[in-house]
Amino acid sequence: MLTETRGTERWKYTNLKSFLEGSWELAESLEAEDLPSRTRFSQYEGEKAGEIVLLNGRFIPGWSQTSIDGVTIRQKPLTKPQASQAANTLAAQDKIASTFVSEILEVEIAAKTVLKKPIVITNYVIGGESLSVLTVASTQIEIKVEKLAEVAFVEYFNGEGRTLTVPVTSMQVAPGARVSHLRVNATRSEAAQLGMTRITQARDSFMETYQLSLSGRLTREDLEIRLMEPGAEALLDGLYIVDGKRHSDHATTVEHIAPQTLSSQLYKGILADDSRAVFNGRVRIHRDAQQSNAAQLNNNLLLSKRAEADAKPELEIDADDVKASHGATIGQLDPEHIFYLRARAIPEAQAKAMLARGFAQDVAFRIRNEFLREGAIRAVDKALQSLNLGQDSGGSHA
Amino acid sequence: MNLLEIKDLQASVDGKAVLKGLNLTIKPGEVHAIMGPNGSGKSTLSKIIAGHPAYEVTSGSVNYEVNFKMKDLLEMEPDERAKEGVFLAFQYPIEVPGVSNEAFLRTSFNAISKHQGAEEMSEEAFKKFVRKKMELVSMDEKFMDRAVNTGFSGGEKKRNEILQMAVLSPRLAILDETDSGLDIDALRIVADGVNKLKSKDNAILLITHYQRLLDYIVPDYVHVLAGGKIIETGDKSLALKLEDKGYDWLLQ
């Protein structure tokens, strides 16, 4: 199932095979009487309008709170990918999802609904006892945001054991609608996640989406945004924190299809120990997308000499009247920054922690929706607490 | 008792000798000014006192009074020195994106308070305390929420250094070209701030290119640093003479 990823450009730096070895089994469906106590799982910490809880890929109504004005949630059976859909537009995630998913969860936000607090979609996966078995759970969520609605979503992932989570989320944003979206991968275990998010935006719609990978053994997140009509604007930012032997790979694609569309992305990474992280950002400005504006930046902070970051921006421009920029940096904590803090009585370890936090929270501070911003800051602080800023810091002085 | 004693200090940077036998003694309550041509080692001296790791001391000693005993300053980590009251106002204050001025200053203040056995100040109490100090350097409150020095103008950065000095009340404050790049209004604000912080218990070491600063902060001693050594020491009239005649008469 994963063979098609090998040798392809978009999967150049991530070899799934080494992470996903062993036999695979479908995560078991838990009945109400078998449900573990919810308190054993961490939760998204922040205010919310309602919550959809998925356990091992299945909707758990008893743990969910879904009566929200203007919001309709329904389950529908999965139709297999249509033959008309060219095989090469399907990602590895789609193929796994179509094998392991039996139903789609549909979330519809009625026109002009205003929800500043987020609808939280919590996704837990419990792996089996044996580490040689990979427990797979996949979900497929389709979100429709109707005209002029303003809504916020959080997708929160956590679990335990050796698992593979394959969440496939699609979002259609109607004219004039405004969406704030935060994805938090809070798993810190043997978990692997191959995520796919596809967003389609209509005229004058606004989307801010933030990916926090904080992070499991393996994280691969694909994000595709299609700006279909004039005035569509997308802000897509991300933060990945990896340590130990963890690996993260973020692949974004922004398609500027219509004129006067705007995209801006900032992806930041903190890498400690022997970790590795990849950022591959593709921006395509189509021939008709005149007067569009695309900015992309990827900054990596290496806390260890053994960590490795790969940044691969790709810009394809077929229109002539556009503004586009991209850049990538890979560096260490600046010794002059560390010295400045130490000269103000702040001990070295604390100085490094402050600087790393500043670097990371920069992404969270950009979130416009205040509820999401607070939730993100909290999640990032939690992840930083367990990070090894270590003696083997590349930021030591010359 | 002396606050700082520097004896025959020799130091190099990237293998190049910069200080070649510098002697300097400072007592509490004194204001010293060090002047000298570019590249004479003025900034090196300030970085060595503060403990910058890129500067290597090859010979000599730097002793500093801690609890009525002279201690080897060079043996102390930069943050320990700061806790004992050594403060360097940077020539080029560092921009620290993502760290708010308030959090930075409070962390710094509490680290020093804790070291001195005082209680940490609460966020609320600290805000009040800082607000008063900000008036001293005519800084707007909004600067507290901004990232440290990030996007500040040159003058704002220098005022921020003096604000830090006011909050941390050091025993030995070294102002490394704090006057450079300031217009006369900003210079007055900075100098007024420094004058208000002066006391019989603390000492100030001014490093400057320009005599102008010394019209506002009056030194007890003026030293000329050239070729890695102090070659002349006088009172404030020496600065005026340097302003008038330059350094050449001393260098010959």
C-alpha cells in the first residue's frame, strides 16, 4: 500500500517502510461498556463550543457534545474513490483511508453561523500491547462551511501504544466565510500519523490554519489549499517540535487558481537530539491568477548537532503580475542572544528555554482567533516542557 | 574598599591580542569614563567584565567585591556576575523575538531577587514597579508587551537598556557607547535616567567616543584607552582637552 510513495519527489526524505514495519491490524471498535475512562487521555485545553470525540476511528456520541446551533453532524457510508478520479491524485493517506474507513463524518455549518469558540474534534487511538503490531485507525471528515459563516475548529490527536492514525479532512469554504483551524498532534509516544487536509476556498473567503506537530514517532502532514475564486485568502502556519529519533514531514501545496488570491505561510521547527524534520512547501500560481500574493517562510532551530532539517520550497508561477517570495533558514540558538539573557542574570538553561519558547510561540501568537491562540500557546508550552534543550546544544559559544 | 580591581589585564579575541596590560580600580560611588580611538579595546573591556565567552583572558586579573571580599570575577559565569550586581548596557542591544520585554525583565529581576534572598515579585506588583521606572526614561507602557528590542529604534533600544539598569539596580553599571547614535533629546533622557540611579553605593563606567555625554553625566575620572592600555588618566577636563585636540598628542 505504501510502495507508491517510494522514489517520488514529495516523499523524498521520508521512508515510511522503516516506521511502519510489522503486521497491521485495524483498531478495534469499542462498545460503550468497553470504553476506558476518558480521563486517561489528555485533552485539548481551551474553551470550546462543542466536541466530537472519535476513538479508534469511530464516533463516540457519549463523549461528544454536538448540539450546537447552526451545526449539523451526520455519519454516512464511505463511497470508494471514484474510478474517474485519476489514481495519481490519490495520496498514500487516501489509499489507507479507503481501506480502513467505513464511514464519513460530515460537519455542516449553516450560512451566517458565528462561532468564535471552536468545535473540537478529538481523535484518540489505542494501540495493542505488542509493539510488533501496528494498530491502524483512519478517519474521514468532510466539513462544509456555508456562506458568511464564521467558525473555528480544533482537531486534537492523542492516544497510546504503537499506532498509525490516518486522518483525512476536507473542508469547503463558501463565499465570504471565515474559518480558523488548529490541528494539534499531541501524541508523544510510538504513534505515527499520516494526515491529509484539503481545503477549497470560494470568493472572498478567509482561512487561517495552524498545524502543531508536537509530536509522535513519525508525523507526515499534507495540506492542500485551493484558492478557487478571487479574494480568497489563506494563512497557513505550522510548528513542529521533534526530539529523540522522531521524524516529521510537512508537505504543503497552495494552488492560486483565481486572480487576487493571497496565501501566507510560516512553518517553524525545533529539532533536538537525533531528530529529523522535512518541510516541503509548494506554491503554484496558475496562469489566470494575476495580482496574487504568495509568501512562504520556513525557519528551523537545531538544538543538537545530530539533528537534521531539510527545507524544500517550490514555487511555480505561470502568471506575470504577482508577488511571490519564499525562504528557508536552518540555524542554532544565537550565542549573542544567550549571552544577552545571561548578562541579565538568567542562567544558561533558562535562557535557552526562553529563546526556544520565543521561537516556537511566534507561530501561536500569529493566530487571530483568541480561543485558538490560547489553546495553542498552552499546547506548545506543554510540549516544550518535556523537550531536551540539552548539553549537546548547537547553540554553545564559539 | 574597592569595588573593581583590574590588574595587568591581557586579552585576545579570535587569537588577536586586544588588551595588553590594562589597570583600572573603581570604588563605590565613583563615575569613570573611558575614551579612546576606535579599536583601542574599549568594548572588549566591557565584554570581559560582563563575561562574554568569545573573549579570552590570557593574563592578569579582574577582582570584584562580593560581601566585603574581593572575588575573582573571571571565575564567575555571566549570570552569576549579573546576580552580584554587574550590569552591561550593550552598545548594540540584542533583539530577542518572541520573548516579551515584560517577561524578560521580570525573569531577570526575580533571578537577582532570589539570589539576594528576597521574595519573587508577583506579576501585578512587578508591573507597577516597572511603570515607575519607565517614567524615568520616558518610555511608553506599550513597550512592555513587545518582544525585547524587536523593531525598536536605536534610541528606544538604548532607553530600554537604561530601563533594565533602573529595574535591576546594579552595583557596577558599564555603559558601552550608550550615547552613540542618540539625538540630543534622547541623550538627555538617558543621562537623566543614569544620574537618578547614581548613588554612593554603586559605580558607573562610561565607555564613549564623545565628550558630549560627559556634559550630562559628570565623571570623577577620565581614562584614555589606546593600544590595549590606559595611557592617561585625569578628571573631566581631560575629556574637554581630547575633544579639542584629539588623541594624537597622547599617542606620540
